[in-house]
Amino acid sequence: MSNKYCLIYNFYLHYREGIFVKMDTELGCDFYFGDRLDWAPGIKGMDLNMLRGFKKVLKNIKVFKYFTWQEGSWKLVLKDYKYYILYGDPSYLSNWIILILAKITGKKTYIWTHGLYQDLNWKSKIINYPFYYFATKILLYGDYSKNIMVKRGFKVNKLLCIYNSLDHENMLLLRKKLETSKLFSNFFKNEYPVLIYIGRIQKSKKVEYVLSALSILRSKGVFVNLIVVGEDNENVNLFSIAEKLNLQNYIWMYGPCYNEEILSQLIYNSDVCVSPGNIGLTAMHTLSYGTPAITHSNFKNQMPEFEAIMPGFTGDFFLEDDVDDLVLTIRKWINLDIKLREKIRENCYKVIDERYNPAYQIKIFKSMIYD
């Protein structure tokens, strides 16, 4: 039997390009993707022609409102694959069939999932626990979830932390070209510190908290600029909020941008990234270019990438929904002296280069062969 890897995933969004290309070139992986990109509105899909191992886009069919069936995916367990990497959502009924058939036929399955972030009610346990049981291993985005699952009785050798990544190799090339510029002083016509928010503008991200913090800081004689990079797909209308707070001269609504060279310059020249809601891949993005990140400290409501933020080292946390504490936290991170700012930049690079990158993830995938 071949040692071939087979990935069956729910979407093919562009931010997965780095790891998928690495799986393609180093694992000889075959790829099957669901057809629904509306899972993440405002995020573009990746070019599937980049993958030599791309096989097929599978139709995702809604079943009983809350469940999904990927048409034809269960038949893949009958093919000559040994390792099946599955999107780790138990609402995908076809993945249950794959897990069960693989267990019967002696093939290995790996579910790629967030895992547990808090205690589940009995209904969720009935769905999630058997799903995890049938898998050979569970691939997790971070240690926070792993520790919770170990406390809930999961065997530690069944849990593998694979973390998360963006296109690290390309980012390293861009990083070498970066230098401090007059980008922001030319736009804002001032020399004030610059905060950046990058990502989709959603109500759950609570970006308006940053504007409230800027207004409070201004009342104390502390002036700060903000650049917002991303699409407003939920009608948050940040600029209208900024006008009401008389901050329109201190906010740059840049809009969506997928040009990584431009993004690298915007992030690199910012003082700190602030994501008042959950931070997700924004943490990976901003740390990759040496800019620390601030987000809230209620980890049950966070995305796994918050673990890359270490207080005083690569960023900081504030009390969830507490704008006054956000003000204090921002104030700590603006106007750092040049020597400390460069030290923080190196810290950010170190965290990404050591763990949050496709090369690290590929090591985990390759280690499966020897389990």
C-alpha cells in the first residue's frame, strides 16, 4: 500500500497556500476541497493550479440545516491512500463515514481541528467525543486546547500540536527588503504613533473599541493614528464612528489588500497591531513582519493563534471588553525607544520562525509515518 497522503478539506482559501504547497511538494499529497467559499465571506480562494496534487472540488450539500455532506468524499477511503487528513468539523457527516471505514480497513486518519476551548454540554459531547475517538490522531492549532483535552481524559499521545501558518517563505523574502519609511507621516501629516488593524472588519472583532481608546487617549493629550486594512462586510461603518468621535484625521480606512508586499510595509511601519476581539491569523501576519500584537485575555473566546502573543515579548493582553484597560495597554506599547522596539521585532520573528510556519507543520506531518 502506498504511503500517500490525502487531504479532504472544506474550502480552499488563499491563506492556506503556504502549507498546502508545502504538503504538495514534500508529501506528495492529493487534495480534495469543498466548493463553498461563503464559509468566510470577504476572503478570496487560492489558485488550485498551484497544486500538482489537486484532484477535485467536491460539492458540499447541506443536510438538516446544521450538517454537511461532501459528495463522493467517502469513496476516497477505498483508494490507495494510507493517511487521510480531514477537516475537523463533526458536522461534516461524510467525514464520519471516512473515519469509521478507515478504522475498519486499518488506514490512518488525522482530523485537523481547533479541539476544545471549554467544557462542552452533553449534546456537544455526544457529537464531538466519538468523532475524536475514531481518529488516529488529532491535529491541534495550539497547546491551550491540548491541555484542556488532556484534562478531559484524552491521551496525550493522540494529540499533536501543528499550530498555524501563512506563506512563511515568501514573507521571509519580503522581510529582508523592509525598512522604516515615511509612509504614515506622509499620509497623516504628523509623526504620531500608528496602530494597525488588519483583517475582515466584523462585529465580533470589535474594532470600534480601538477608536474609543484613541478618543480617550486624545482627551489625555496622547495622539495616535490608526490604519484599518480589510473589508467591512458587516456594515460596521468605522469611519462614521471616527467622525462622531472627531477622529477622522487620525484614521486611514485602507480597505482590503491582497498584495503581500504592500501589506508587509504597512505592518512593518506600524508600532503595534490591535485586535480587540479574537485575533486569529492576524497574529501570524503582524508578528511575521516584526510588529507586536494586542488582543483580549479571555482565552476561551480567542482563536488559537493568541498563543504566539507573549506579554512583554511579542505583544500584550487586555481585559476583554474593557476599553479603559485597552487604553492602558496601548499606552505601554507606543513610543518604545528604538533599541527596545528592535528587540521586540526580533522576538516576533523568532516566534514565527521557530514554530508558526509550514516547515514546522511539515515536520509534524512527516512524523506521522513513524507513529
